[in-house]
Amino acid sequence: MRASIFGGLLATALMVVGCGAPVEQEEAADLSTLESPIPDCANSPDSLYTYYSDATYTTQIGIRGCSCGWWYSSGRTSAYSLYTPEC
């Protein structure tokens, strides 16, 4: 009797543990909608990034920077930028 009970329990355990349920994969987070807080720049040196439309650096399309502890931004960014320390 013990052998049949033990055998039944062992068979049930193997079915549950051995096969298991299918593992669902989580979808990757959509980082395009991520909103992060703007870091404090009060203790950072004032700086300015100027963005240009192309490698000739003639047409300015945007600026980003920190001045007097406040972040400011205007226009667009691009791969063509120049960094200017404001201090």
C-alpha cells in the first residue's frame, strides 16, 4: 500500500516539476515613453551644447545647457554639436 501511495505521489511530483508550465517572457520596456527627472545642475559648472544641422557647423538648430543652476533647452539635437564651458 505504501509503495502505491509513494509511487502516485512521485508520479504527480514529476508531472508538475518535470514538465512545468510554459515560461512567459516579459516584453522589453518601451524606453521612448520613459520620463526621467531632470538632474540638478546647481553644483555643476555652467555649460552650453550648441547643435548644428550638418558637419559644416553653419546652421544652428538647437542648444542645451545649464546656467545658474537651471537647465535650458531650445530647438533640436543632432550628432553635430559643440561644447562651450560658460565659466
